[in-house]
Amino acid sequence: MSQQLRIILIMLSIIIIFAFFVHLTTKTIAPEKMDSGMISFDMSRPRAPSESRKVKNPILVSTTVIKEGKEAYLGKGGCATCHGKTGRGDGEGGVLLSPPPRDLTDANFHLLRTDGEMFWSIKHGVEGTGMFKYVPRMLSEEEAWKVIHYIRTLKREHVSGSG
Ligand code: HEC
């Protein structure tokens, strides 16, 4: 065997050993990514920081306030584009979103979220989803609180089922 060939063989084996070592020490990140994607569909996980749970709706509810909230939801807020005219999460703007727009009529959703948490999501958006920030761009804080009073009226009585 020539001297040159021997050197090439030694170098090749060093490269192979090095590559194998790198392979052993590199962690795959795929499972973590899949996990966070799944979690974003799980409504039971809070979207807002825990302090926001305690924040109370500063606006007293009345039929006028609910009417104003509905107008903002359907109109300048643009919420119906994704959440649908009846709040079922079936607006044409949301069909391609993953996770999908929240079904605001879902009784579980109403149980899980306080007004303060909803307000936080409307003001700050939900990171990594199609729910963007709408205060103050589309709605004032006052209007957002009124929209929340309106959202509360959308709650369906049954916890599950499609009726
Ligand atoms: C571009 C589409 C889109 C628009 C417009 C939109 N939303 Fe959303 N919204 C979403 C999506 C997607 C989610 C689900 C996010 C998630 O699963 O965390 C969501 C979630 C929510 C939630 C639940 C947040 C939580 O804490 O679980 C509320 C409340 C909400 N939207 C209210 C509104 C209001 C009010 C408006 C109008 C000012 C609005 N959304 C406009 C897409 C939209």
C-alpha cells in the first residue's frame, strides 16, 4: 500500500468517526415541535397569564351594552370574519387557520375563561395562532369589554354536541 493511500484511509476513518459522534450527540427536535402544535388546539390550556383571570369587566352589563358589543363584533372589530356571524368559529376568514377560530358559543369555553382572560387575548392576541391583537387597532378597551358582554350571550346551554 502506498504511503499516500494510507494517509487518505486514515483521514477517511477520522471523518467517519467524527460524523458518527455528531450523530450520537445531536438531539432530534421533531417531537417537541409536534407537541406544542397539539397543545395549541387544547382549549383547557390558558392563553393569558394567570393575573388576567382576576381582572373584572369594568362595564356594567345592560341590553344597550350588549347591543353595542354585538355591533362592534359584527362591524369595526372584524371578529365575525373568523369567529362567524353567530360565533360558531365558522367565519370564511378562518377556514385555513390552525388552530381554528374559537367557537365562542362553546359552553366549556365560557366555563374555562374569565372576562379578564378574554380581554387579555383580544388585547395581546394568542401567540402562534391566527388570533391577533385587536386593541387598540380595531377596538378601544371599552368596546372590547362590551364585545365580551356580547360573547357571554352566545353561550349554548349544552356542553357538548353540535346542536
Ligand atoms: C383572523 C381571524 C380572527 C379574527 C379576525 C379574530 N379572531 Fe379571535 N381567535 C382566532 C383564533 C384562530 C383563535 C384560537 C386561538 C387559540 O386556539 O388559542 C381565536 C380565539 C379567540 C378567543 C379565545 C381566547 C382564549 O383565551 O382562549 C377570543 C375571546 C377571541 N378570539 C375573540 C375575538 C374577538 C373579540 C375578535 C374581534 C375583535 C376576534 N377574536 C377576531 C382568530 C380570529
